[in-house]
Amino acid sequence: MPRGEPARGSFQRRLLLIFGMQLVAVTVVCLMGYYNVAPAAAVLLLIVIVSVLTWLATERAWRQVSALARWVGNWKEGQSDLDAQSDRLSQARGDVGTLARGFHNFASRIASYNERERNFTRDASHELRSPLTVIKMSTDMLSDEAGLSDFGKRSVQRIRRATREMESLVEALLILAREADNGQGEQDFIVNEVLRDELANAREMLHGHPIELQLEEPASFALHGSPRVFAVLCWQLIRHASQYTGQGVVQVTVTPGMVSVSATAGGEYDPPSSGQRGFEYAIAQRISERFAWPLSLHVQGGNRYVAEIRFPRPLPVSA
């Protein structure tokens, strides 16, 4: 064992010593009563005294463990008083000191990770969105340019669609990068209205591809959450369905408490394994896990697959 490192198991040995001494003391007192060395009342009194002293010694040994438990239960990032208490606990010898130092190092690593997360999301949000905004403004000005050839117009449209797709991807990645993003931008919104807007954007981004988007609305409901997160989730599933079908119809259906995205492949559909379902589906699945919207993918009829998003707490549209 390196020099200066506290002996492990010292707390257990301390308790063993306390209860061992209690056993010896009670045995001696009982023998004194058995051989009439002391009266019965004195024996009972001595047993009570030994028990009280044992409890006091155990409570004193347990006091540091209780303080450590309170510190762990009340710890919040950035609280200096808890940091000072952790410094005091880390000076303790034995197991309690080892636990206190371990928890303090772990809390410091969590705080550093959260700081890096905040810096990354802030910098990425600015450094990625700013050039995308410049590209969008430039394509808008180019599209209004007089005398632009047909080839130039098609190129501008492709750049515009790619820019919007990149914006959606950046937003999805930033949603997943932020640990405490669940409560930002939450409101009551109607699922059908968000889907209509999202399909209009999706049709523009899929322009030039042999894909037809359809929206079936046999039901309507509302949700409390982030409409942008919901739109990003649906767009990732639409992209995933469009890539697997290649051409044809991608249908989005709204049923009570559920939204499904279905597509029919040109031939026999071979469903990929859970680890090979594509980048879009992976993002959609991570968003569904983050916001507790269960997502499932299954095959119907051999060449038609359906992705279903279930919402455990739908709201009536009137709400």
C-alpha cells in the first residue's frame, strides 16, 4: 500500500472493535451475575450502560457517513458551501475520506463536462448557423438575379435545398447535444398543423426526387412540448423513408396518439438490423428517447415498412 493512503476497511474494523468490546463487556457482566459477584439490579444496570456506550460509539463512527450522504444528496453544481464541506470530508481518514474524495472528483468531472457541453453548443450554434444564414441570403439574391440561366437557377435551388437540410441536421444535433433541452420552447401545439408545414418544407427539399409525400389525417390531437423538436423528428423519418423507397409514395398518417411514416419499397424489402438503420433513423430514435416518445419500425407485407411514433400524453385539439 502506498505511503499516505488510508487503510481500506477501517470503518468495518472500527465497528467490529466496538461490537467486540460490547460482547466482552456483556459476557463479563453476565458472568458476574451468574457467580453472584454482583446483584441482579447491578448486572442489568451495567448491561444498559454498556449498550448506551456502544450506541454512542457507533453513532460517532456513523456521523461522518451521514454527513457524506447529506453532501451527496444535496450536491448541486456550482455550490461553494458544498465544495467546502466536501473538502472537510475528504480530510477524514479511512473509507469515508476515500468516498468523499471519489465523489468530489466525480462531481468535478461532471461539472467540467457540463461546461464543455455549454461551450460547444454555444459555439456550434453560432459558428454553424451564421454561414448557413449567409448562404441562404446569397441564394435568395442569386435567384432574383436577372439573366440567370436555367442551369444556374437549378443550381441555386439545389443549394437552397441543401442549406435547409443542413439547418435541420444542425438543429437535430444541437437538440441531442444539450443535456437539459427538454423544457426549452415547450408549448401546446396541434400535431396536424405542424405536420402540414413540415411536409410543405419537405416537398421543397425533396424537389427533383421521384418521391410523393402524402398526409392522411383520420384523427387530430395536440401535444405539450417543442413543436420544432417534433418537426425535426418527423423530417428525419421522412428522409429515412425516402431513402429506402427510392421512389414512390411516402405517407404520413395521424391517428389518435400516434404518427406513422410509411413507404413501399420497389422490391422485396430487407429490413436492416438495429445497428444499420441509417443516420436519419438513429437521430430520430435518440430524439424519441430523449423526449419519451416511443418509436418503432416494423415491416408489413414484405416490402412496406412503417415507422410509428407514439405519444403517451396526447391532448385534445380543443385544449
